[in-house]
Amino acid sequence: MKKVTILAFAFAAFGFISTEATAQSQNSPSTQQPQTEQEQQDANKQQITEEELPEGVKQALQNDALKDWQVSEIYKVAPDAAAGADAKATYEVYFTNAEQKKAIARFDETGKPVAKAATGAEGEK
């Protein structure tokens, strides 16, 4: 049962990475957010090192589905003030593979993959 759970998590994590890579490659300038919204999102981001990640996220990055991907950048994203008092920080992990393709995975503090809020298309940083 544990192997099935780990395998399901691996597929979910890889699915989020693949979806983000596809979505980013298909963005056109007409679908990107206005600069003011992008600046607001960047204000909530803080670049951190892999050692500063919570243990759950570190464990998630050790997954076999991610073994061909190298971590290039990590950001801790503070929740928006409008999200409520119970909102928690998320972690954006930017990956690059051997073919120089880029992907982003988002995790909560426990290491579970989370989807990006559907507020619009994300611009390339």
C-alpha cells in the first residue's frame, strides 16, 4: 500500500511539473498579467535555499519522478492578505532538465503538491 501511495504521489508531482512547463511555454504576450499584478506577486516571493525548505518539501523533492530534474531556484511565497488568516505559505521550486526545459512545482509546507490559483496566466520571471 505504501508503494502505491508513493507512486501516486510521484505521478501527481510529475503531472504538476509537466502542466506548468506546458502552460509557461504556451503563454503569449497578450495573455500575460499586467506588470502591477506581477510586481505584487514578486513582492510576496522570497528566494530561499534548499536547506531552508521544510522537511516535507525536502522529502517531496527526493521523489523518483523528479530524479531527472535539477532544482535551479526556490521561492517561499507568502499568502495574500485577502486569502485569510489561515492561509499558509507555499513553495515554488523551479527545475531544469538535461534538455534545458524548465518546469515549476508548487508545494505546501507538508510537501503536498498544490495548484496555482486560477487568477490568470503567469508571466515568465
